[in-house]
Amino acid sequence: MTEAITLLPSPTQRTAAALLSRSFAYDADVLPLAYDGSALTVAVPNDGSDLSERLRQLTRKEIRTVVLPIRDIREGLKALYPAAASRDADSLAAQTLDEIFAAAIGSYASDVHLEPTDGRAGRVRLDVDGVLQADRTLPAGLFERVVALVKVRSNMNTGESRLPQDGRLAVSFDGRSFDVRTSTIPVAGLEKLVLRFLQRFDLVPDLEQLGMGAELLARYQKGLKRPGSFCVIAGPTGSGKSTTSYASLQTISLEHANVCSVEDPIECRIPGIAQIAVNEKAGITFPLALRALLRQNPQQLFIGELRDAETVAIALQASLTGISLVTTLHARDALRVAARLAEFGASRATLASSLTLAVSQRLVRMLCRHCKIKTSVSSQAVAVARRYGFALKGDAWEAQGCERCSYSGFQGRIGAFEVLEIKPELGAAVESGATPTQLGKIAQSAGYKPMVVDALRHVASGATSEGEVLRHLSYDDAD
Ligand SMILES: [Zn+2]
């Protein structure tokens, strides 16, 4: 019998199927098998007589039942009602994707990773505060359907799985809407997807909320507003450079100025700014987009990232003509910005006269306030802080873990910053090719403090732990 129902449905089985609605058959797990003109034979998962009685009333036929394992009944239903089966699978995929988005939004994840695992199955991981956390695994068929659904909703080519693609989709959840940037890359014959929640400009936290202290904030904002300022935000991937860029743009009046941006990708739409997305495939490169924008005489320019010699050269040229610039750079800290730009071929003399601000930052995880426990800071931390005129008391906190923080001990992130103002004395040092350490010594006399010292401020306030700070930064940088 098991074998018979895995074959294509016979004509008599189709006649039998016509006597029952597919929704009833699916809901009750009843598989029509045959109809001989008077009796309807169905397979049921157990010999419950009330089901026979319902079927008798529903069909007004004599009912004969055969008991089959539920798995076989469902297989049979899929063969008998293929359209319904695929509709059910599609709705399951849609429901699963909704659940994944709900989990991601609920845990403040920045990204969702959908990755193939063994066979054609897959797993879902959420990037929460820069750490990937397992969310769920998806069986073979479902994983592929969820991937296909994301591609459809992102307007990607669903027939293409061997080339990387990217797109966008919108998610509504609890009355809020989210923009999600989607990208797919081929891995071992399957596809890996990353879904990134984009920021909303009106919800971008301001620099103070990001953890910049009042004194640093005042210096930074003054520097940003200076006409013709050239501000470089430096840090490794995941250090929050984009958020700080957008927060910086918020402090600049966008209403009356011609403000433009070139980004790859646009991570946040900003009302009032002409934003151009780099699209290498379509030939829109950073240099091409920048040259086009400069012809329109902007006053303020945001360049998503300085990552090639040509872009650096155009940025410096724009700066020399008086355009204010905000940009990001992949460099370890503010002291290394000039050296990194010189590696891209910029002349040190030009850098000395155009760079006005170099900023760097790290995002450290904040201790869960429900479970953090008291400890004390190391003597090394106290010594480093003292060197920069900051009296660090012995009290500190460390992570423990509880239900509310999913036993990680942390919830949310906060920024540790350093701001380097390139004033004449420092400019001269940049021009003469001073090393980062030498620049640090000169800057220190003008009030510069390295990030690790700023981070100790968050240790003292109990926002983070010393261990978390040392995951990102080293006391050697404050020597
Ligand atoms: Zn906790």
C-alpha cells in the first residue's frame, strides 16, 4: 500500500479526490484512495471512527478506511494535490521568513546570514552587536524556498545562482518599516545570503548617543562645521564608521546647502542629499560618480569610503577648492590616517594643508545592566588613564549573563572615540613624514587622547568591561 500511493495518482484515486476538498484532506490528514461508485476508500492516520462519521456526512457515501502512517498520507496528499502542496510550501517559506525577520528585529540584529550547510539544508545566524548567533536551521526544501523568496522580494534574477547579486526589500513589523539590503554569493553550488537592516536617517543616533563625551563632541562638531573641513573617519570593518558618518551629516545643515554623496552601498537614505550609489557592473565607479558630482558645484560632499588612489586624489582636489568633505577610511586609528592616504599616493604637503579632522572609533559591547557584577580594574588601566590626566577609580563591572541578554552578558554597543585636529603644528609633522607615534606625542599636548583611554571612561561608568575593551584595543596604543 505504501508503495502504491507514492506512484502517480490513478484515475480512480483522482475521482475519489474530487469528493473531498483539498483543504479538508490536508486539515484532517485524510488521503482519498479509491471510489467504486458507492464506497469511498480513504487512508487515515488512525482508526478514529468520528472521522469516518464526518466523512460520511460530508460526502454522503459509504466510507472505508485504511490506516497508514501519517508520513505516507502526507506524501500521498502532495502527489494528489501538487498545487496545494507547493502552495503550502510557499506559505511555510513566507511564514519562516517572517519569523526570521521578527527574531532579527527583536534581538536588534544588524544582519541575517542564510547559509547552506550539509546537503541542501541551511542555517540562519543573526549578527547581534558584531557577534554571530545561531538562530535556527532549515531543512533542505525549506532553505531553498526561503532563499528563492528573498530573491523574488529583492527583485533579483531568480534563475541566476552562480553570480553574486544584490537588491533591496522592505519589511513591515509591529507598525514599523525597515529597509533591508540583500546580497547573495555562490558557495559550493548553493547560495549564501546576507540581509542587512539599513538605518533610517531620522533614527540614526546622534554622536552623544553613540557614546562621544561632551568635550570630544564639542571639538568634533566645531571641526566639522569649519568651511572647507576635510574629516576622515577611520576604523576597521564593523567599527561603526557608517553610523558615525551619518550622525556627522546630521550635525551639518542640509537644508540650504548643495550636499551630495557617493556611497557603496547607500546604507541610509538621507532626505535633502543627492546620493549616488556606486555600481561597478554598470560602470559607476567612485571616481566617475565623484567627477560628475563635482561639476554640479557641491558645498558638502560625503564619500562613502576612500579606497583607491584615484578617489583619494579627487577628494584632495575637491578639498583644495573649498568643498567640505566627510569620508571614511579603512585604517586602524586617527594617527594612521595621513600615512594610509600617503600610501594611496597623496602628497604629504597636500595632506598637511587639506586634512582637518581625523577621527577613529571602536564599538564595544555594553554590559547587560540586569546581570553585570562588580569587579575592579587592572593596575595597568589605572596607570594608562593617569598618564592622560584621568583618575580611574578601582571600581568596574564585568559580564555575567542572564535570560534577558541571552546569557551573553551584553546588550547593545557604545562607541569609544579619538579625535585628532590637524592644526598647524600637527600639519607640519604630517608634511615631514612623522610616524603615528610621533604624531600622537604632538597631539597629546593639544588634548588628544587615544581611543583606549576614551574606552576606559565607559569602563569607569560601568557601561562596558575592561575585558571587552581589550578585545578591540590595546594599552600599547597609549604608550
Ligand atoms: Zn544579562
